[in-house]
Amino acid sequence: MMPRAIIDLGTNTFQLLIAQKQESDGRMIVLAHEQRPVSLGKGAMETNILQDDAMERALQTLKEFKQMANFYQCADNQIVALGTSIIRRAKNTPQFKAKVQHELGIQVEIISGIREAELIYQGIRSSLPNPWNAISLVMDIGGGSVEFILFQGNQVLGKISLEIGGLQLQSLFHVQGEYHQSIDEPIIAFIQQALEPLDRICQHNKPRVLIGAAGAFETLWDLEMAQLGKRKIPLDRSYPLSINQFHQNKELIDRISYAERVNLPGMKMFRASIIPYANALISQVLQRYDIPEMWISTFSLKEGYWFFMQSQTDK
């Protein structure tokens, strides 16, 4: 089977998955998995206009990703870029799409927040142990939006997309552009109000497990593994995360500066600015729904889209 390249055009980070189907058992074989800090939403969170320098960073990253896809012999019609939160909102998205198509021949598919949640669920469900029967709440923290999916077994109980992503929070609450403990109270109040629509989904089916999708949750895993002196996470699995360790790390991250966060063992530089905001979101969800267990899945939107496209091919 020919490989397929899926690019997640995140508000903060662009991610690339190149994968193909294994003939013997139909499993996804990952050929390449890359991420780049593009900050497409920088300057656009406040204006809803993609900035020229951000679009140039995006084009350079997409050029690099296309070269990788070509190296693995992906046909041009097997390369797709998925536009999410900031691309859904930006007024000049049509011009950006046209530029990507004209200069690189890459199709940009804009997906709704609900469709994004569906694909994230499809990706995560494929990475979990089988059987998995606990009522679970998937949480995918992007730069612009956060997707939630409540499910049990193979049944989706509810899904929602909320515009409270890490870059969105940072644009609203900061001290000289960065997180500081002095702004913790207004951030928490904002998050609590923003989560009210999620209450309607969780009120009749109480989640027992919070499953974090890649991104910020990978940073939590990297920090935990660095502290334990253990290996990093493979690319096709899901693992439990220590809630106690999360709270300890959150307390530490909240009180230190950006420069100090960058130097924490396991911290990726491009996550250091956003991680306090992601931690605030995770902490509020754990407390609000009294969730006793937390997992990370390395699968998310791009893997879900790969499985969806593969299912269409197999028909």
C-alpha cells in the first residue's frame, strides 16, 4: 500500500504523520512523525488575521514536510493538511489556502471543531488497550481550541470543541507575554465559566478516566519519565500518567520563570511558554469532574484522519 501523509496545521504546532497500512494485519506502520513550532496563531488570536511572518513560517514548514513525504514516495494526492482552530477563524484563510495550493500543491482541508473531535476520538480509540470499558473523557489541548469527547466502549456519549486553547489563554492572560502566578485567579475563573457547556455532557455519565491526546500531555509524560530516569514514549501506544506527579510538576512550573521551565529535564523549548496554561486546563477538568485516573495517548487528530481515510480506501 502507498503511504499517506497527514499534516495537522495547529495554531501553535504543525505535526506530520507519514504512515502506511501493513498488508498482513491492517495495522498502521508509522514511517515518520515530526512536529515543528510554527506559531501560526501568533498575532492572529487577537485580530483573526493570519500574519505575514506566520504564514511564511507555515509555508517553510510545509515545504519541509512535503519533501519528507516525497522521500517516502507519497503521491501528491496522498498529502493532506488539516486546518483547525485558527484557520477556521482567520478572515484571510482563503488567501492562505490558495498560497499553499499554488506554491506547494498541498490541499488544505478545513474541519469543524466537532469533526476534529470525532477524528481525535478515532485516533485515540485505536491506541487504547482492548477491552477498554471505563467511561472516559478525551481532552486534546490545541493552541486555539480544546476538543473533548466522552465515550464508553465504542459508544460516543458526547463531544464538544471549546475556544480555550493554550495560545488563546496566553493571549488573554499574561504578564509581559508570559504566565505568572499573579494571574492564576482570573485564568481559573475564565476556564471554569468556559467549561460549563461540558457539564451538560458529563452530568449523566461521570468520567472515570481523563485521556490526554498528545501535545501538552506528551510534555507531562516526558517530565514524568525524566524524573523517573525512564525511557520516552513510543509512537503507537497509550499509558497511565500519575496525577500526583502532575500536581507536583504543576506547582513547580507555576512558580518558576519561562527561562527556568525551558531547562527542566524533559521539557521541549516550544512547550515551555504554553505548558502552565495547559496545566491550568487539565487541573480544572480533573477537579471539576473528580476524575481519579489519567492516561496519555500518542494518537490524536492526524492518526484519526489516517484511519478514516484508510477505511474509505478499504470499502
